[in-house]
Amino acid sequence: MTDFLTPAERSERMSRIRGKDTKPELRLRSLLHARGLRYRLHAPALPGRPDLVFPKYRAVVFVHGCFWHGHLDCRI
């Protein structure tokens, strides 16, 4: 498929895509915090850079759109 946007237009659109603090992530964080769960955010030292890290439980959470939307060809 041919890209119909100029490189400048493509760059402008891509710059608006958030990698952190997305609406689903903020909603999940709010729900978990309201239930008393405490976590760390975006741990760069861990593989895959998980969105939420629960050190107490040695668990992580990834809030990835490709997973939630069922994209079969995306690499998670």
C-alpha cells in the first residue's frame, strides 16, 4: 500500500500517538489505586517495559492495544 501522506504529515500524525499514559492505562491505574494496589510505572530495566509493575507481588501488567483489539499480525 502506498503512503498518501508526505513525510512531514506522517511525522505529525505519528507524533500524536501516545506511548504512555493512554486512556485505557490511566483508567486501569485509577481502578487499581482505588482498590489499594500500589505499583511502579514504566520500568525501563524490565524486558518489554511493562506499564505497571507490582514489586510486592513480582507481577507486571502490559496495556497494549494490539492485544486488546485482537490484532493477529502485531508483535507484542
